[in-house]
Amino acid sequence: MLHDEHLKNIYHRHRSKGKNHKQAIGVIMHKMLRMIWGVLTSTQPYNATTDKNNQTKKLNNSPTIKKEELKTKRRYQALDTDAPISNIQSKKRKAQSEPQVSSAEQVRDHQIAPV
């Protein structure tokens, strides 16, 4: 890690994001494990430029989901008043439809109001 510029850049990038030294070292350890696995499975020596190219390719191909795409992927249903609802939901709907004041307050306010 001391001499590899690619790993130094990764370390400094994570430090600038607010990670402490041990967290950034953990990221580097994970990266080195993936590098070792790649070397062992491909039987080719490690090449930092290949790794950088793969990272930029991954960033360029990242999916950007637009609102129009979300509308087609999500399922929206209109409110169906005939659909069965739970007791709790029926109490909530009843409370929302009723006025906030009690009937006694309505009568009192009606008697006080000038005609």
C-alpha cells in the first residue's frame, strides 16, 4: 500500500469522505483481498490500470433511474372505497370525516352566535 498509487488514492478518497484511519485501512484490506482473488483466478499479474479502467467502466454503466421509468415499474392503485378495510383504518377514517369539535360545543356556539 505504501508504494501503490492506486491504493493510496483509494485510501485518501475514503479519508476525505470522513472515515477514520482504521476504516480506510479496512477498505484497503478488502480491496487487496479482491485483487489477490483476481490474480489467483485469472492467473495473470496484477495491473492497476486494468483495475482503474474497470472502475470507470462501472461508473459509466451505472443505471440512472428516471421518474418515468419508476412510474412504469411501480404499481399504483386508485382508492377503492368498496374495498374491505381493518377496524383501525375505519376508526381513523371516521375520525377524519367528523369535525374536530364535539356536538355540545356546536350547540353552544350556535346559541351564542347572533341571528
